[in-house]
Amino acid sequence: MYYSEIMVRHGELSTKGKNKMRFINKLKRNITDVLSIYPNVHIRSDRDRTHVYLHGTDYQPVMESLQLVFGIQALSPVYKIDKNIAALKKAVQELMRELYQEGMTFKIASKRSDHNFELDSRELNQVLGAAVFEVLPEIKAQMKQPNVTLKVEIREEAAYISHEEIKGAGGLPVGSSGKGMLMLSGGIDSPVAGYLALKRGVAIEAVHFASPPYTSPGALKKAKDLTRKLTRFGGNMQFIEVPFTEIQEEIKNKAPEAYLMTLTRRFMLRITDALRERRNALVIINGESLGQVASQTLESMQAINAVTTTPVIRPVVTMDKLEIIDIAQAIDTFDISIQPFEDCCTIFAPDRPKTNPKLKKVEAYETRFDIDGLVARALAGVEITEITPEADVDHVSELIDQLL
């Protein structure tokens, strides 16, 4: 016997009332993106569950990909059986022989969506239970918490049997809570912030600032690799590369060293906000953690945030570094994040940055710049790449174990 499909249970989506199908359709699109690496797989959704038809594809890597997708409560690999009593009895007997261990208890749980089938659910439970006893007379039936529950579903087109229920990632389908712009530096914190936003259904586009020749092609690849890791949780993602060399050189040449980081972050936030408006996003997301570096004091955040009225979400703001590292390791971004490529936030970092910048001083220093022109030229030079998932067989099993 081989699995014909994987049945996806929707979990939290069942509470969404009249909006339920909007969430389910979003989940279906995300699953389609994540499973695009398996060309023979087909997906169909209804109000109760999503069906992933394998069409001969090995079920194990598909299961592992699905376990990372937000919005899925549980997964069950399913056998497709001819819809007649003889075929069902034979399948149940064969399956229980494979599963049986000494002292095992079992239960048959049948459900009919095809009410024209010759037996109702209660009768089918009895017939299939008797078939199990024919080949395993020593096995015991147990209605509460048996070792094995064989779930039998009679649908219009065929009968289906499952006996495993595997935990999914939970959360909400990516995109069901709107869209945000993730300021992705390439460090440890921002991919974790992106992951946590994805878990609550926020679709993200990654905004990365590049300052060649000060930042290298390796730094750009690193940021794209981190983005690709995040696509496993909800599907394709837009990567937006922003040219930032001119702005950083202007800041370095015309502003006091202590205020370099504050001014740099204000320009980054202005540009990200402009991209947000262009691309119909609702929020900005970053990886700031309170007190971790000089630009992440409350005073610095206030001075930097003053350039926008858009909400800035900081999912890791209350976490210490070890907590963030734990999540980075669990989602398999840590080893990429620590690759030794400098990003825009580190290349001109001052030895003694201002931890309590005064807004009036910041605004006074900014009169030295053509802010509108600098921002406009950066926006004119952006490059957008669609990042898609890819198979990562070596790491996905370990990743699932850490997350679930």
C-alpha cells in the first residue's frame, strides 16, 4: 500500500466564521507555492480541510515541507481504497498487520460524506473491526485513547484510510493578516522577526540595503539566502535590493560620527516606508531588540521613528540575544546570519555611537542633505527579485524537530 494524498486540517481557521474561506484560500495558495518543487502534486481545498494529492510523489518530503507552513494544525497521510466492502476489509487487515505490536489496542472511526454507501458509519465500524479480529485475534479494541485509530472516510469518488496525525506549524496562513515590509539586514535578528510576523499571517517583502563596493556580493547573496529560508513557511517572497552607497557616503562626509547610525537608520526607514506605500503594505517590520546595540535604545528608536507615522512592528524587541539565537537556530537561519559579510549597518559603524540622540540635533544635521533627492534616487535604483522555496532535504527533518 502507498499513500495517495496528505490530508491537511486547518486548525485556528475553523474559528473565522464568514471569513473562513478567505483564510483557507490563502492557505491553499501558500501550500501551492511551497510545494511547487513537487511538479506532480495537486492541491484542493474545501471548508473542512485541504487535500494534497501525491500522484506517485514520495510522501515523506512533501509532509516535511507541509509541516513548516503556517495555518496548518495537523496532517494525515492517507491511503485511497476502492469504495467497496471487500477492498476496505482487505486494506484494513493489511494495514493492521503492518502496524501490530504485542499488546496493541485499536479503534475504527468511520465517516460517510457519500450517504448512498451501503453501510452507515456504525455498521462500517463493526464490519471493519471484525475484519481486524479475523487476522489478529489477540488484538484488543479500545474506544478511548487506543494505540491506533484507523480513520475511514467514504467520499463520492473513493474510500480513504489514515492512521497518523502529525502536528503542523499552527498560526495563520501567511498573507491573511495583510502585508508588511521586513527590513532584512543579514544579521541574526531580522530573519527571526520575519519568521514571527509570518506566523501571525503577515505576508512580508524583504527590503535589503546594499552599499557596493563597501558591501560585497556575498552579503547580498546572504540576504537572499535568508529570504529563501523564510519562504518555507508560507511561499514565494519578494526581495527588494535598495542601492544605499550614495546616502551612506553623504552621511559619513557631512554628519558627526556619533550620529551616523541614527541618520542612517532614518534614511532606511524613509525609503522602506516609501516602498511600503508603493507596494500596498500596511506596516514595517524590523529586528530591533531593546538595548542590544546603540541604535536600539528607546531614545534612538524615538528619534529614528520620527520620520514616519507608519506602525513599526518589532517582534523580538523584548527578547535577549540568546532567545533570538535559539529561534534562529530552530528556523535554520543562524548559520547563514553569522557568515562574515558586512552589511550597511556595520560598514561605517562609529566607535562611540550616540545612545541618546536628540531629535532637534538630528533634524539640524539633516538640513545638510538633499533628503528628497537622495531618497528618490535610491528608490529609482531598486531591484526586485522573487525568491521561491527550494528542496532542502538535509536540514528539513531537523528543523521540524526543533520547531515542533
